[in-house]
Amino acid sequence: MLFGDHADTRRRDRTIDTLRGLLVLAVIAGHYAEITDRTSFLTWLGAGVRMPLFIGLTGYLFNLGGARSRPLAVTLHRYGARLIAPWLIACGVYLTCATQLTPLALLAVPVRPPFHFWFVPVMMSFIVIAALSRRTPLSMLGVAIPVSIAAMYLLGVQHVVRHDFNGWMPDRRFFIFPIYFFYGVWVADRAIDRGKICAALVLAPIGLVWWCTLYAHPSASGEVAASLIASLSLICLLPGIRASAWSLPVIGGIGRHSLFFYLWHPMVFGLWSSAGIRGVPMLGVTILSLALACAWLTRHGAAARVFGVTVRTGPLPAREVALQERLA
């Protein structure tokens, strides 16, 4: 266990679920703001730290030792059914609804995912790199830092985004987000340091305030610096947040099924919008609809897996044990 005994670990898992739920709700609110006014301050506010923190949390929770102790095929198999398959299904549904489902679009999905689907392939690319590498978390972070910062300056962060390379290169987040994932991996590898947490508590609001000021005054270098200061400071706080063992059960429930909420909320936005619901009511009804659908799907295992709802299971499935034995 990462912290303490089993019961204490469960409390801290609920804390992480709550944090993940808050982040998913921030993503949904951010996309709602983009729908209503893509240039609004609310859209800008979350863009600098929301997904970097989500990527950093993924790195923080990634079991690096476990991934390196088994063949890569086993790791991919474990992610396949509960993450990659629902993501592919959702991509197919969205592309079909947008009348963009073509063989070329399907081939491009892993490197140039449509709509909001970039998160899964970007995250999986970092997981594969970490699993295959035999470098320490610090040395992987040492490589990620210059790569990400150079990509941020070359491709842009938010206001000043370069589109010159869109015709041939993968999604830019493959290049600008490694620093957050590998910083999360490094933070998880370190003991809790109260001095670093205190420093992060000071730097995080400075970065956030700086980011807010850039809404009216675009600056490529300023956006890089402000986003890095705010996001890295917030990721540094993760051990302290987890150790606090606080939770909000309803929000934690959303966090446990974060993939489902992430994949399908734009579709539900569209359905309610077509029914004539606009503004804040559309946001509230969308979240409520997703929660009700999620509760229903948890009672139907096969359908739940298709839509990305987390189904709690017992021991490792026999077919996965057999796969591990064949590939060991």
C-alpha cells in the first residue's frame, strides 16, 4: 500500500476519487463555457491548469514498478478493455454523428484524435514510454522538461497556438504535456516533503493569478511560465491532498466513473441543446443525466464496460492471469 493500512488507503482512494471528480466537473464546465462563448474568461481560466493537472494526476497514480515488472502486452491488455475500447467506441459514435467516419479518419484517431478525445492516446503514449524505459523517474522528467518547454514555445499553449504544422504532425499535446505526467510520476516516487508543499501553496496562486492576467494580454512566454508555475505547483500538492483523506461522496462517485463522464458529456450537451435547453440549465441537466445513466449502467456489466463505466471486480480474471503466464 502507498500509505498506511488497508482502511486508511481506502480513505485516501476516496480522496483521489473526489479530486478526479472535481477535475471532470471542471472539464465539463469548461466545455460548456466553450459552447456558450469560446472566448470567455471562464473558458480561459480552466484551460491553463485543468488538463495539465489531470495529466499530472495520471502520472502520480501510475504504478511504474508494476508496469515495468510485467510484459508491455499485459499492461496494454489491462488498459484495453476498461479504457481503450470505450474510447474507440465513443470516437466511432462521435465521428458517425458528425458524418466524419471514414477509413482515413479512423487511421488518424490515435495520433490526431477528434474533438475532446486526445486525452486517452496522449496518456497511453506516456504510459508506454514510462513502462518501456528503464530510467529513473528523475531522469525521465529530465528529458520531459526540455521537450515540453520547447514544444510550448514552438506550438503555443492557449492564446498563441501555432497551426502551421497541423497538416502532418500529431496532436500538439503529445509534445507539450510530458512534463506534467513525468512530474507526477516523480512526485509519487518521493516522500512527502512539507517544505515543498508549503512552497507549492505559495506558487500555485501566483501562477493562477498570472494566468488570469494573460486573458486580456496574450503573451507566448507568459503563458508558458504561468501555466508551468500553476500546474506544477498543484501537482506537487497531490501527496498532501491524498494524505488529508477528505472526500465528498457524490463527487467521488463521479470521479470513480470519470472516463464515462469525460467521453460522453459533449454528446449529452448536444442532445439537450437540440431539445431546446440552453444556458446553465443545460449544464445542470447534462450532469444529472450522466449521473443517472451511470447509475443505471453500473447494474449492467457488459453495457457499462462499453460506455466506460468502471465496474468493480474481484480477483484478477483468469484469462489475464493466463496471458501473464504465457508472456512471462
